[in-house]
Amino acid sequence: MQSIWRKQSHMPYFPALDGDRKTDVLIIGGGIAGILTAYFLKQCGVSCLLADGRRICSGTTQNTTAKITAQHGLIYQKLARIGGAPLVQQYAALQQRAVEQYAALSQRFLCDFTWSDHFVYSCSNRKILEQEMSVLLRAGVPAQLVTEAALLFSNVGAVQFPRQAHFHPLWFLGQVAQHCDIVEQTFVRGISGTKAFTDHGVITAERIVVATHFLFLNWRGLYPVKLYQNRSYVLALERAELPDGMYLDENPNGLSLHRY
């Protein structure tokens, strides 16, 4: 089944590696993390090469919900237990800074960037929403507790973050990628020191960034066997009635909703 974002996009093609290469930084993985790492490094004058084993944005990135938000479930009460209000403040500030940076980039790379409030709602647990809101208030994070989210089904409220956003991820990344040095169909089979080995040649780099979501190297300390696969399903409805805003159930088995 084709990604709805991929279906609407014409992503640029890049050649496979052709012989050995040297670079300051090698980035392995051509999703949003890898492409933005390559872009920002190049903006700083750093020589870097991005290698993807298939096509860029063909994994998790093309199946994203396309939300840009500092609110990733009810995580702030968990952060408060680890580091108190200072950690909550620092994390929220950095996340919102990233949201604003996407807004700035969208002025150059047009991608249907749209400001929208984000809500984490609950269908049954009002107390957990109140706990999250209490943590946010103590840390001075701008948010509010909504009595009932404007959804088409019963709920007990939501924690609302203002000034979040959504966009078309592949429209965005297709443009950003054209400012990067990229090789596709170049699977890295192994790494030894400063060398990365592929079927098309050896890439030598002073630094190597692995941005592959799932780790592909069984190195001591990385423990990829502790990772597990998880599947979710997307349902796109034409002309469906949905309220303004973006919504996420605090229950991991719940829904993520927004209009596009």
C-alpha cells in the first residue's frame, strides 16, 4: 500500500555510489533525521555524504502522521519524575524551538505548512490529564486543560498545546534533499573505524551518523535485539467531519487525528 504522502509527491532520484569516496561526515539513512542532519551540516560548511540503502524517505518518514509538535503524548509528567521542572522546561523549550525552525524552513521550502493547536485527549482517565497539566503549569509551559475535546466521540478532556503545526513531509524533504550530497541504493554492510563498506565502494569519513531508526549494526552496547516492530494503520476519509486541530489519544491503542 502506497504512502499518501508518496502518492502526492515526485521525489528526486539520486545515483548509487560509484567507487570509493571520502567525506568529513557520513550519514547513513535518508529519512527526515538524516536529510536534515545533512542539510544543516552543509549550511555550516561541513563536507558530508548521505547514503540510503533504498530510496530516500521510503521508510518511517513516508508513513508519518505529518504533525510537528512539542507534545508527544503525556510525557511531561514522566520527565518531571526524572529531572523536575528544569528538565520539563528545557525539553519543552527545545521542542518548541524545533517547531519554530520548521516554520522558518517552510518559508523557503514550500510544504503546505499550517499552524494548528495540538491536543492529547483521554476517553476515560481525567486524572492523568490533570497530572500532566499540573506539571506543565509548575514549569511555566504554555498549555491548557480542555474540559472536553471537540471530537465526534465521548472523551473526558484534553491537554492543549497552542502553536503547533502540520505539513506535507515529502514536499518539504524533496526540496531539502536537492541541497544535499546523496547516494541511493547504497546499503552500508558494515563499519570498521572510519570506513563504511557498501556493494559499490568504501566510504571513508571522520565521523559517521547512523540515522536508520532501527539499528543495523550489532555492536556491544547498542542492543538492537531489544527493539521490536510495531504496526499501525492509517485511514484517510474524504469530506469527513473533523474539528480543527490535531488530536492524539493518551492511550497507545487510541487514535491520532487531524485534517489535511
